[in-house]
Amino acid sequence: MSTSVSLLAAHSYAVESLRPALETLLEPLGGITAFVKPGDRVLLKPNLLTGSRPGQECITRPELVACVAALVKEVGGKPFMGDSPAFGTARGVAENNGYLPLLEALDIPIVEFRGGRYESSSENFNHLRLSKEAMDADVVINLPKLKSHSQLTMTMGVKNLFGCVPGKMKAWWHMEAGKDADRFGEMLVETAKAIAPDLTILDSIIGHEGNGPMNGTPKEVGFLAAAADVFALDWVVTDILQIDPETIPTLRAQTRLGLTPAPEALHFSLAQPRDLLVENWKLPDALMPIDFGLPRVLRSTFKHFYIRFVKEPLHLYATKS
């Protein structure tokens, strides 16, 4: 069985050119109607890392989110945007980065994520605390930004779904799993499996290289990528960037768990990866500890938070319904 990854050269965020580019990108996947039916509540999940660095290309561009929202509305879907940013609120980050005029013109609400505890089928992670808004949505469209990452080498589709882990729980996972990059990568992969995005569209017209996720620099890379399979998309993009996937904890984890498709199973209806190769993509100067190197007293605080968390009711389904 083949896995389709749609790739397209693209060089502008101007809506008049971005909108038709997205339609062309999605056409080999069946168009937006293959993912959204009339009446569906559709979560648009961008990367809203921070509101402190507008113009530095460390978040998903609002033009891309607005174009996808318009496509969803035109087929009768009910889009809303949500995230759990590392710094600030989803609405605050969106406002600082120029989202509000575009979203208000389309009447797209912004939601702040709340948590629920969900059972997982993973042997190593038997539960995950995830956004109820993501788990209860009829459709999840994952809209990551292409970035280098000073803890995880790269952030793409899988890592973007860590934003569906609400608030303080993200900090807990940095403490609980951050001593082992492979364990942390596996947790991110299991989170992506549980959220189960229906469609991932990567904002890679301009990426963010170097010491990301927010202290790097913009780099024009000139393409868009889309797939129903987020794991296939991430794998293909590392090929375009000419990065060894073994250097990325999420890629190592998805391969270890049997989620990376075989090269011969990948299908490209539009551009081939070799048509879009990016030269000299800059990775971080050095990788930082995933657990932030916090002292024992703070680790103890997060431990007590976690103990309270595990007493919450458990949702008895493993993935998004």
C-alpha cells in the first residue's frame, strides 16, 4: 500500500498565490473534501510558540492558517484554531503575530487548550494528558512550521502536536522523560499517534534554521508539503533538507515503532524530494538538555503536580475518535 506525500514548490505567502498553491498541493490527496465533511468541527493546530519574535518565522504564518480555514469553510466545515503555546496564551500569541484580522474576517474562533487524561496503547506510556479540544474535534489539521530545534534537532509535524499537551504537563514531560532523548522522542510519537491528525500541511516556504525553536534565523526554503500520514511527511522532509534522520529523536522513535514507511511505499504525485533539495540547512550549534537541567527542588514540585494529575479520571479510549 502506497503512502502519498504531496510536495510543491512555493515562494510566497501572498494569499492570492498561496490559496491556489494549497489547492494544488491537496489535489493528489483528494482535496480538502477528502478530509472535511459538512458540519465537521475542524481544529486548525498551528505552531504558536511565542508572541515575542514577530517576523522571525518561528511560528506558522497566519496567511497559511487563514487559507486553510477558508478551504474548510467552503466545504461546510466549522474551523477553529487552538494551541498551547510555550510562552503566553494562544490568543495573545496570535494577536502579536498578526493573526486576528485574518481570523476575524473569516469568523474563526481561537480556543485555549484544556487537558484530559487519555489511555494510550503504548507499553511505555500508558496514559497521556491531551487537549480535550483536539481529542473531541471531528478533524485535526496539523499546521507545523519547519524549524531547527536546540533540544530535538528538528521540529516538524510530529513535534508540533506536543502543543496539544496543555500547559504545565509539557513541563512535566520535559522533567519525566527529558533525561533520555529517545524516551522523550517516543513520548512525542505516542502523542502524535493519540491525536491522530487527519491532515498535516507543513509551512516550509520560509523556515527557521539554526538555534531554534525561536532563537534561530529565517531561511527561504521554497516548498509546501502535505500528507495524511504525519510520520511519512517528517521522514520525507528530512530527505529534502539532507539531514540524517538518526540525529532526530522523533524520527528514531517512529522508525523503532514501525511507523516510518518504506521508501518504495512513498508516492509523490507532484514534485519529487530531489526537485526541492535545500542546501546548507543550519542545525543548532549545540543540543541543550531536554529536561532544562532544573535542580532537584523544582523536579520535586513537578513530581507532586504529576501525582495529583494521575488521580484524575481516565478517558477509556486510546486515540481520537
